[in-house]
Amino acid sequence: MALSEGLFWAIFVTLLKIAVVLGIVLLHAAYTVYAERKIIGRMQARLGPMEVGPYGLLQPIADLVKLLFKEDIIPQEAHKVIFQMAPLLVLVFAITNLSVIPFHPSFSIADVNLGVLVILAFAGLGTYGIILAGYSSGSKYSLLGGLRSAAQILSYEIPLGLSLAGVILYAESFRLQDIVASQANSLFGMNVIPQILGFIVFLICAFAETNRAPFDLPEAESELVAGYITEYSGFRMGIFFLGEYISMYVMALLISLCYFGGWTLPIWLTTLLPFIKVIPPTLILILKVYFFIFLFIWVRATFPRYRFDQLMSISWKVLIPLALLNFLWIAFLKWRMLT
Amino acid sequence: MERPDVFVPSSYFPILIMLIVAFIFGVGGLIFGALVRPKYYYSLKLIPYECGNEPSGLPWQKITIRYFPIAILFAVFDVEVGLLYAWCYGFSEMKALGFFIMILFLIIILAGFFYDLKKGLLDWQRGI
Amino acid sequence: MEVLKVLASEYPFYVISGLLIFLGIGIFILKKNLLVAILALEVVFNGINLLFVTASHYLGDPKGKMIVLLTLAVAAGSFAIGLILVVNYYRLKRSLSMEELKLLGEKDEE
Amino acid sequence: MIERAIALLILTGLFFIFTLLAFFFRHLVYQFLCILVLMVLQGVLYLYLNAEFLGAIQVIVYAGAVLIMFLFTLFLFPEEELKHLKIDLKNLKYSSFLPVALFIFLLLSVLVKGIPESYQPRNIYFDLKEISNLLFNEYWLAIFLLAFILSFPMVALYVFFKREEKSGSS
């Protein structure tokens, strides 16, 4: 009765899968920074980074080297242990979210029954990284910025959960593969058509959850210096930004899986244009994800930042009633479908 | 022969491995950085940043009480969302009573929520 | 072999839930602070929840797990009320110590 | 079985360590962090009891919502109130007898019973469908009462803020 022999093999396969996923996503995250600077540059009629390499293509590597060689300052007033752990919390929980996301009908690192709930749970734990970073710095700006950003994430987690409840009700499962399958089998082909309201709420909440513009209050340089990142320097600051970009990818993946059918295409589209059936499923998913990443960057270049009170009242007074309305409509729809 | 009935949540095991790998990734980056980065500390560098002035007072002084109702409303709604998920999962076996009790539950919670909204707990402009 | 059998049984769950209840009651009694008291009550709730789930698992009865869902909600509500009360108390007395709660029935000097 | 035994051994050890830390830290924030770790570990423990939904809800609601609410409240108080929470040994004499006795009784009762024969769970497939059916169809009165219990803090918040208005104006 030794340890079952399959265990080491299973660990090896899992590590291989993790290496593939992590490598691809980290490369994407690094080049999203470059793409963001380029796209925003073009939108503002300038060139963006051009110096390092051809068209500035080596810019992310130069940034990484610069961050590694920066000094790592821990202020006197800081609670040292918490101060050092807080950025790691943000990064670790953002990366772990990737483990339950399926990239192909048969490829995901962990095939669990509760995919959506695991992502919500880790998103909730990631909040602690931000609030503890603000607390442990021992600076006024950090504490205020951390509290603000935590309050923002808390208020937008509720409409996020409520709009996801509509998706879960439609599929009657928490597993992301089942959610995609239920969309492919349904009449509309995508969840976004019956629950357009839920999709809008989810999109706005995704912007706020990842601290992106127009809800990037924590990084409002003109008001609060740099929010909870004020006292951080060097690679620890880089870890915060890496976590932010990875969670952006998680949100884009979640939107395209839950509302846009993931790797499937709607039936009415494939009957109309039969030749698009040959596109491999992962490519479809990746194209959808690229579109949402582009949307994230586009919105940042276009919209001005909201004020803090506006931010709060949007969440509580508009989004929560809208999400509940969407939920009741889906319940009604499902009830009619069953009877 | 092992007893197969003893429960091991093996499908969650890869998440644990992912957690460990992510942690090692973060710590490894920091340790590698610690080997190559310069270290010239002096006391002026270590004081908290306050736009160039001498830092004055403690950081924990003027936290507005506005964040308190948000935290409490968040907890209440999170519990509600949890119950809602349980309801969603068993929807197809739900009887009419089970359907309407959830609607009633939502209505009662929302009544409390709109009471708070109407009294202006979430209006940032209202002075206290 | 016997040790493994015990470890795979419900025994560790009893120990852990006992530990949680012990921790809750212990810090409730020994640290005379209102905020800690509320946190301690929550820990006790969790220990009892764990007992319920253990019993439900080993008896094969889903009612125990159902009760935990209800208890979670009740605990969150009571925790919120407790925090409101403590913050209010602090605004009146400027103190978090439980010792001064003894003066509840008497008249203040002010 | 051996995987389960090893995992439960590690979890029990972690619970012991963090319980001791939570007991002996003097700063309330550190104490709070230990209890946070305990709550998350309890979510992991629920996985071994075949209640994965409860584990997720434990992490989402307790660790993610209830304890964050507590942390927000901590920041309202001045730091001096939270720094030095000493163990008050005056009260140790009689009052702590009860929990110690309870704990020892629990340990002894399990030990005296010996190795349990019925460690094999009878019905191991946790089905959330069954539970939600039970909860919403048969025990609907509980949900109805729960709605009032949950809306009570919201009303209490207004009472709290009314007092604030009075003290602010004076």
C-alpha cells in the first residue's frame, strides 16, 4: 500500500501543463504592456516605444531587466513581513485562477466541478493583497489608496457575482466546460443574446475588478500619488503590475467563455458561413480574448476617469438592480423552457 | 487493497500544484533580484513618502467612516449570492414553492437595501 | 497501519473542530477586548460548522450540510450586527475594554 | 487512503500551528491574519469531507466577505487600541476551566471509543442538487426567516448613522 504509482506521473503531467500555460500567458502579459503603449500611442497620434530593438519590440525585456536591477526599499514604518508578502498574494492568486480555465474542450490544468466558484474565491482572496499592502506601508497615501481600491473591488464583486448567477442558472452547472456546452446547444448560440444586460454589467465589473481605466482610482496619480503602490519599488512593484495584467487575461477569458461561447461558434453562424467550421477551437477562443484585451486598451485611451463617489453609486445604484433584473429574466426564461 | 470509498479530492490537486508553482515563481524572481540589485540604504531613503515634506502624524488618523456601510452591505450581499448559487444549481428540480420563496427572499433583502439607499447611506456628497 | 486508519477516519476532524472551539472560547475569555470577542465568536461558529459537516458526511445525511449553509448566513448577519454595536460603543466610551461593560446598569459620572 | 491520511496529518499540524500563533500574537492585525489562514484551511478541509460547494462558500463568504468586513472595521480604530492585547491571567483561574475540560473531554471520548469501525462513509456522493432541493422546497421557512435576519443589519446601519449625524452637528 505505497503511494499510488500514478501520482508522480500525474504531478509530472500537471507540471508540464502548467509550464505551457504559464509560459504562454506570461509572454502575453509582457507583450500586452508593449501593445498597450503602442496602441495608445497610435490613438494619440504618436509612435510609442521605438528605441529598443526593431519597432521597440524588445521593450518588455528591457523593462524586466530595469525592474530587476532597481533597489528594493522597505520603509522604516512598514510591518516588514506583511509588506513583503502582500505583492506575492496578488500575483499568486491571479496566476492560480488560470488553473481552472479550459483552453480547449479537453485541455485544462484542473478539471473541477466548481470552476466559476474557484475563480470567485481566489478573486476574493486577492483583495487581501491590496488592502494589506496599503496597511503595511505605514504611509497615509498607501492606506487611503488601499482602502479605496479595496472598497471599489468589494462593491464590484457583488454585481459580478449576480450577473454570473444568470449564466450559472442557464447552464445549471459551475463547470466552465458545461457552461460552454450549454451555450453551443442552445438556440441563441451565445449567452450574450438572451442576457445582454448581464453581459454589460459583467464587462463593467471586469474593468473595475482589474483596476483598469476608467475605474483606475488606485493609480490616480493626480490624487493619491500611486495608491497602495506608493512605497513599493523595484521588482515588488513589477509583481503588482504583472498580477494586474494576468487578471486582465483571466477576465477576458471568463467573458469569452461565459458570454461568447468560448471555443464554439453559434449554429446560425456556421449554417450561414459553413467554411468557418475549419478554424480550430483554441484559435476561436484566442481571437475572442484578443478582442477583449484590445477593448480594455481602447477604453483606457478613450474614457476619462470617474470620481470616487460616482464609482460607488454606479455599482450600488445601477449595476446591482440591473444584474438582479437580468437574473429574474433568465429565471423566467428557464422556467418557461422547462414547463 | 485500498478502500475506494475513502474520499480524496483528487481533481483539486492540480490547483495546489499551481499555487506552489506560482509562489515559487514570485519568490524566485525576488531572490534573483536580491542577488543582482544594488543596496545603498540611508535613513532619508527609508522615511515614508509624503510629497517631499517631513512626514507628519500617524497614518491611521482620518479614515472616513464611509467605508463601514460598504463593507457590511458587501457581506450581506455575498451571503445572498451564495444562497442564490445553491438555488441556481437545483433549479430544474425546484417546485413552485421553492421558486417563489427565492423571489420573496430577494424582495425582502432588496427592501432593506433600498431603505438604506433612500436614507442616503451611500451618498458620498451628504455631509456628516 | 492502525495509525493510518485513524488518520483517514473522522478523528482529525474532531480534533480540529475541538481546537477551533477551544481557540474561540479561550481568546474570548482571556483577551478582554470587544473586537477580539466578536472574532472569537466567529471562530466558535466555524468549529461547530465543521462538526456538522463531519457528522453529515459520515452518517450520509445531507441535512447537516444544509444546516451549515444556513448557519453561514446567520453568522454573517450576527457578525455585522456585532460590529455595528462595537463601533457604536467605542464612539460613546472611547474604549474597547470589556471591563467597563460591568458599569452598564449604573449611572455615568457625566 | 494513504494520501488522505498524509494530507489530513499535514492539515492538522497546520491547524495546531496557526491556532497557537493566533492565541499568542499581541497585535490584533496579526491575530486576524492567523484566523484568516484558519478559515481558508477549513475550506480545504471541507473538500476532504466531500462538500466542495461548502468549501467554496466558506472561502467566498467567510474569508472573502465577513473577515474583510472585520478588517475594514479595524481601520476605523486608532492603532494604539489594537497593538498590545495582553493575555489577562486574572481570569485564567476558574473561567478557562470550561473550554479546557471540554477539549479534554472531546479528546478522551474519541480515544476511549478506540479506532472507529464506521470510518467508512456510507453515502459519499455529495450532491448539491439534493441539498438545494431540501433547503428550498421543504425548509423554505428557514430561508424566509433568513431574509429578515440578513436585512436586519441594514436597518441597524441607519440607526448607527443617525447617531453619527447628531454627534457631528453638535
